[in-house]
Amino acid sequence: MKFNKILENIKNYEAGKPIELIVREFGVEPKDVLKLASNENPVGTSKMVVQALKKSANKAHLYPDDSMYELKDSLAKKYSIKPKNIIIGSGSDQVIEFVLHAKCSKNSAILVAGTTFSMYEIYAAHIGAKVYKTPSKSHNIDEFMEIYNSKKDEISVIFLCLPNNPLGECLDAKEVFEFIKSIDKDTLVVIDAAYNEFATYKDSKKHISPLEISKLKNTIYLGTFSKLYGLGGMRIGYGVADENIISNLAKLRPPFNVTTHALIAANEVLKDKEFIKKTLENNASEMVRYEKFAKKNGIKFINSYTNFITYIFDDKNSTQICDTLLKQGIILRDLKGYGLNAIRITVGLPKQNKRVLKALKALI
Amino acid sequence: MKFNKILENIKNYEAGKPIELIVREFGVEPKDVLKLASNENPVGTSKMVVQALKKSANKAHLYPDDSMYELKDSLAKKYSIKPKNIIIGSGSDQVIEFVLHAKCSKNSAILVAGTTFSMYEIYAAHIGAKVYKTPSKSHNIDEFMEIYNSKKDEISVIFLCLPNNPLGECLDAKEVFEFIKSIDKDTLVVIDAAYNEFATYKDSKKHISPLEISKLKNTIYLGTFSKLYGLGGMRIGYGVADENIISNLAKLRPPFNVTTHALIAANEVLKDKEFIKKTLENNASEMVRYEKFAKKNGIKFINSYTNFITYIFDDKNSTQICDTLLKQGIILRDLKGYGLNAIRITVGLPKQNKRVLKALKALI
């Protein structure tokens, strides 16, 4: 059986190792496994969500409301936009997929930062679109501008990850909006704001407003419920944009692309102010712990506007460190696959972070 | 903003109306709404699943095990196949999407029955692939063979929906396997078996064995947890095929394409023999009620091997009937959009079916 040639160049995405796999591979007790590899919310699942899920557990046989009326209504109110400015995806990942399929072809290209979220490149490969990367690993808006100007006819989508995963840096909103102004009206700029709430909490200059984005004709804002809102396991995210963009992307949305329970949970967690506050506060204070440790131990790190921190090593090998920690039941994300001798660590709860840093101290 | 030309020809899928929408539109009390439009399991959610979902409600923040180890293991045991013969999708719909993207292009075509599951055509439109339909609405294997032989160079995927949605008829397994034998090794035959458990229960000659399919080099079996297993709201299904087919489709699978809870629920419901038995028994005995009513009232119907029955009307208008019932809170699926003056009714519980037939009796 032959398949489309495009498949020959596609490799599968390597996800963070799930707890179950570590338990199976190394015989670590499940209670002793600590996973700070996938930027899941360490506070857990919102209690309001837990209650709502328990109450609706007996509705698993019922298809979701494919109009997604309630969730769109809640998001519209939250951002002072209209439901027609919103598309819901199975994670914001799926909205990235819609964007690529709607705008790109074998003859077009996307433009991304040197080191950024791998799904942009993966979905581009599904279509055979070319990928241009800036020479700098972090977002450098001048480099974006320069490449865009020289390849304007080819580049149909530009991805800005704000803040950037897996590095953690974040452009100021002001320079982002100035950049967008200079981009052609037929080039779609994607503002991936999966972690933007963390950035905004740390520094209001980093805040990207979905309302402002929705007024532009060539830009889409992506948000997710996987990070701040603690619903990574439920696969739900969204895009906010001008109605023309949303209605075109909606043509590629499969019916029932999110679950009945994901809609319930997402709608519920938006109301849980206490959970959101606790998540942001824990992240901010525990980030300081990681920064202090790095400074004290001569580890380089990138100032992070997210819920993770990236440690960059000089002489020690990041893969060896991760493998050793793995056998102790500590799962972190080695960034060797991104060409970096670095480790991405999700900021956990105080006790979790103490354990990680103690184990790390013994290896460096 | 311009989009790929392909989007100009795409219309959105019209899903069955959710209960919430009826409540909003006609002011019907939620308790009085009866939805038999989407072939959801009328027995409800398995009690074992409800317990498992309640127990895992606090795991919503954790990404799913992307290896899907446990569910693949359970399915492999159930069908005497290997995990590498299985791909899990967000509903079997998503596996259809993978197939189209892996095998088709603007220059190729798919072959389907005259009236069948609309997603084949919808996903083909996403790629711009041509759709050939047999003249007969139901599956006629001679017509499939004839069109295939005359368009062999173009047709890269053939869909057989066994039993067929939305009509209900089902080919015998014997003629299906004979048909597959005469199909080129580079044409992928998709056996959509979403309702096959119901067909098998009614007549063992309709049973398609995933094990037998996995031994072929050019065929894939699609199964779902949405129908017999009562997990429509959780979006989970699967494909079973030769390893070469599965590994190629897997290249197009987005990471975390099903939820943490869907994996738990699917794995759990496979063990709930009582729920499965009750679902099959209710469906078989209540199907007889619908058949008797039709015969007594001169309504044509298609002998159904599924969990729904399709009533075909002569002088009465199916749309008018559906609209009138809708205002009473009864939601059925009008098939006018398929070019049929017919209504598809999901077989419900005795009390539900009595209510539908009483309301219908008053209109015909």
C-alpha cells in the first residue's frame, strides 16, 4: 500500500512520558512519580470542575452541543467579543491545524521563531508547506520582518508564540501590534497565547488582548484551557479573530471536535476565580525559587513568562541528567531534540520543586 | 484575507439538534425533550463508566497517555490482534480524516454508496478529492465493482458502511471479502463498522472480523465507542489494519487526540458485559415495535441492522413531520438533506418509542 509522498517526511511528535509509562519501565511506585514535563497545572483540577464532571458523568453517551453555545457565550463575555469571533478546537493545537489547512499548500511557507512550539512545523509537514525559521532561537521581531519582506510571496502564515514554548521569553504587546501593522492583509499572523495569562500576571506589557486581535483582518489569537485552567487532559482550546477568518476556519472543523465533558469543564473553570488566583500566585512565587537556585548554582536560564523554566547547561549533558532523574521517578523535558543542551521544568508546588532541585543539586 | 480555494466548496456539517437548543428555541421543559436523532445509546452511560469517570474527575489537568497503552492492549486482546494494528481516533470520524489525508489528493477520488455517512464526502472536500457515488442509494457491490473498474486510476479509497448510516442496510461479510479480493493492493478499502455489533447480533452473516481485516494489506476496519458502547459524548473510536497502514496513518495523528477521560471510559466499558447485553437486547426487541408500526400504518422502511430505523414517506412530507414533532420536544433526523423523503429514528427505550409512535400516528 502506497501513501501520499508527503508522509515520507513526517515523523511523529514525541510527547512527554506519561506517568504510567515510567511506572511500567522503571518499577517506580505511582505515588513516587513526579511529572513536571508537560506544563500541566500543578494545583490540579479546579474543585468546581471536579464537581461538574461528577454531576455529568452519566452524560457520556450524549453528543456535545455542536453549536458550543454556552462556552462561546462565556468566552464572548469574558473578552467583550461576539460568539462569531470564536472557534473552539480540540486544544488550541487543532486551531493551528485548521489555520495550516486553510491558508497553506505545498507552494507556500510559514515563518516561525528558531526554537518554538513544534506543532507549527508538524502541521506544516502534513501539507508539505515550507518552514522558515529566524536565526535566533528566541523571537526577534527584526528577523521576522526581514525574512517576511524577502519571502513575502511565499509566506502565508506567521506564528508568534507569546510567551514562547519551550524557551519562555515573551515579546512586548506593543512591538507585536506594530509588527502586525506592517504585515500584508493576506498573510495570517497567529498569536499563540497558550501561556499569555502567566506573562500578563508577571508583566502587563506582555498582555495580548483578544478583543484588539478580533478587530484586525489578518490575525488570530489562540487560547487554551490546558495550562492556567488545568484542563490539559480534556483537549480544549480556542481561536479569536475577525468573523471572516473564523467562518473560513470553521469549514474545516469536524463536527463534535470536543467532548461533552470538555465543554462543561471549560465553561465551569472560567468561573473559578480562586483556582485561577492560586495557580498564578503559586507559579509566580515558585518561579523565584527556580531562579534563585539557578543563580546560586551557576546554571543559565531564560527569564520565563510561562509556567515553566528552561535551564541551559554548559558542561553537563541535559539528556544524562533527565535520564538519571527519570529513574528516580522525576520526569522533566529534555530539550536536546530542539538542539539545546537544556531542560524544561514545569513549575510545580513547593514540595515538588524542592524535590526536583534537591535531586538536580546532586547531579551538577 | 484570502483562503485556499478548496474552502469555497465546503459547507459545514449539520449535526442533530442538541437538547439545549430545543429548550432555547421552543421553550420545552428539558425533562420533556426526547432526542432520538443522533443514534446515541438510549440505555445511557454504563454504570461502570460513570463510576470510573467520577473517580478520575480530578485528573482533568493531566494529559492523556499518548501511547494509549491500556486501551490498545484491551482492544488487541478483544480482537486477537496486536496493539500495532490499532490507531485511536477522536471518534472513528478522525480515522476517516487520516485516511483521506494519507491517500487522497486533488487528483484522486473516493467511491461511496449513493446515500451513506456524510463525513466521507466532507473530508474528501477538505482535500479536493472527487467523490464517485453508486447509482443505488444502498450498497450494491456490483455497482461498486463497475465504477471501480472504470475509474481504477483515480479511486484511491473505497468506503463501505456496514451497516449503512443513514439507511440501515448491510452487506453480507462474504460478499465484502470477495469484493476486497478483487480490489487493487494500492486502493484502500475502508470498512466503516460503527454499527456492526448491532448487525452481528441480528444476523451473524453480517459480522466483519477485525482480525481478518488486519491480515489484509489494503483494508482498514473502523470501530467506534459512540454507539453500542454509549460514549458518543467522549469522542473515541479506532481503526484496525495491517501494521503498514496503521503506522502511516499514525503520522497524521495529532498528539493527545483523545481525552484522558475518554481513554478511561473506553477501557472500562469494554468490561461492562451487562450494559452491552442490555443495549443489544433492547435494540432488537424495540426494533420490532417500529417494524410492526410501519407495517400496520403503511409506512415503508428499510430492514435495519443498526440502532435506528429509517421510515420512508410517500405523500407526507418528512420535514413537516419532523418540524411538528420538534415543537413537541421530539427530535428525529429528517433525511431531506440526503435527498430522501424519510426520517431516521434512533431506537430508544420502550417508553420513548411509544411516545414517538403515538405522536407520529397523529400526523400520518
